[in-house]
Amino acid sequence: MDLFSKAGPTIPAYYKQMSDQDLIKRASYIKSELGDTLFIPGHHYQKDEVIQFADVTGDSLQLARLSASNQTARYIVFCGVHFMAETADILTNDEQTVILPDMRAGCSMADMATKDQTESAWEKLTDEFGDTIIPLTYVNSSAEIKAFVGRNGGATVTSSNAKAMLEWAFTKKKRILFLPDQHLGRNTAYELGIPLDEMVIWNQLTEEVEGSCKKDKVKMILWKGHCSVHEKFRLEHVHKIRAEEPERKIIVHPECTWDVVDASDDAGSTKYIIDQIKAAPKGTKWAIGTEMNLVNRLMNTHRDQSIRSLNPDMCPCLTMNRIDLPHFVWTLEQIAEEQPVNVIKVDEETAQSAKLAIERMFTCV
């Protein structure tokens, strides 16, 4: 609610009444007029109607870094979700303005760890385990959580470098508090050889540790958070593919549950999945466990392969899909009138601490 209260004006109704053809024409014209002063990064999960205008596509951190490296752009219209735009604001300079076309484009995973919850958890966990814990946070988290991690000696991680970052963290402390996605933490730790019975879950709602592991054996403390998209891929979907099409390879994102990742042929970040499809020979059959907009785009791009979603009833990421053509065009027109809306601005203190966590990751990988 705090976020919405700061959102400013809402989109005028007539934008939603315009045809797609008119919206596309208007967006193309304004983008051309603004030229190099405008930079549009688009996340892989973004819908095609918007991604067609993206200057670059990629994952959240990659797009934030590309935004920071673009020193000529005055306005960065980030076609993703709120935490991604925050990261871009943290990494860009003071003369650049980061804009999110629709402030409702959030992330349920990021919302599962708040500043108050995390500070309370840290107090209780350090009382329990002493000075043996280092915090790591997935970049899919708010600026406040990144800042907490930065202040306490930790770093951010991505799905691409999570393994390297866990290895780094274990050189610093005996235990890791991994926020906010339990599945990426569990899957990565297991890949490093840490058994499941040496991992516990911190339940931020009950403020209790869940799990039967003895205190002195605990290595991973996993925040009880998850991606609402990737949790929809279940073991039953894997079994169905195995029974009906045993030749079809199954590749999933490590935000999926451990049993799904363990039962699949391969797992990796969004970039890894894209690269594997690109490199595969013609005729290869895939079942992919990740967001549906990306799966559909891969299906359309690689028609010489047989690609389907691991879950046949899958839908796109609902919050990412709040960035649509009407909001996108409204945003561009407000920039053209030099009255930008939905500006994302992280306060300086939070940004500095969050940047510490991000920069620690950059120096480690």
C-alpha cells in the first residue's frame, strides 16, 4: 500500500480504449523522437507486445548492469517488475531516471521477505547460532533486503552464479541465511554436496525454525519464500512426460522445487535454458519448466525443435504481465512531455548498503 500511495497519477482510461495498432504506432514514434535519451530494457518474461520495443532483453541483473553502462540515456523505462527497477536505480547515476510503466508490477517472491521480518529473524537466529551466519539474498528481492544483506557482510546472488556465491559465503561463515527463495537455496546447496538434512527453513510468519536437523549440523537456513510461477511445476508433470514421451528432455529453472529439479534432465538459469535450446540440434524435444511468455517465445523462435511447457496448464507471470501496451505508451508520452510518472527512486542510505551487497557479488564471480 505504501508503494501504491507513492505511485502518483493513474493511467487515463482512453489509453486502454486505443487499438493495439494505434498504441504500437504511437510508441514507435515517441521512441524515435526521444532517441538516445531513452533506454528500454525488457525482461525475458515480458509479453511480446512490449518486448518488441526493448533495446535489450535479459534477466534482471543483466538488464540493471546494461542500464548502468548506458551513460547517454536520461530515461530508463524498465519493462520488468519493481525489484528490478530498484536495482537499476541503485546502479545508475543520479542524472538518470528509472521508470516502471505500472507500479503494480511487483514480485510475490520479493514480497515474502520484508525489512521488519528480516531484522527480527536475524536477531533471533544470531541469538540461537551466534556469529556463525552470513546472509545471502537472491537478486529477486527488494532494495531493503539487499541493504540488510549488505550491512551484515553478505552479498546478492543470481540463479546463474548461486553456486559460486554459496562457495564464497562458506569461506566466511559456517552457516548461510538464504533469502527469499528457499528452492534456489536448497537446490544450489544440494548441488554443492550439502545433504537435505543439514538444511532448515525459517518461517517468517511463526518466527520459528522448521526442520529436525540438530543445531550443530545446520548449514543452510532457508527463508520460507518461493516463486509462485515455478512452484506450479510439479513432480506429476515430470512423471507424465516420462511415461508419454521418454525421449523428450526436461529442463527447469532452479526456482522449482527440489523434487522437480532432481527428477529433471537439466536445470539452470533463464539464460542457461535459452542457451541450451539455441545450441540443441534440430528435432530435439523439450519440456521446459519456466515462465510461459519465455516458453512461447522459444517455441516461436526455434520451430525446428519440439518445445512445450512442462505444465500444460501454465500461465504467464501475472505481475510481469501488468506491463502492457497502454501503460507503456502512457509512460513514453509522459516522458515526452517531461512529466515522467512511476519514477523508481531508492533512498540514498538503502541504495548504498544494497550496492555493497551487489558489488560483493561482482568481485566474487
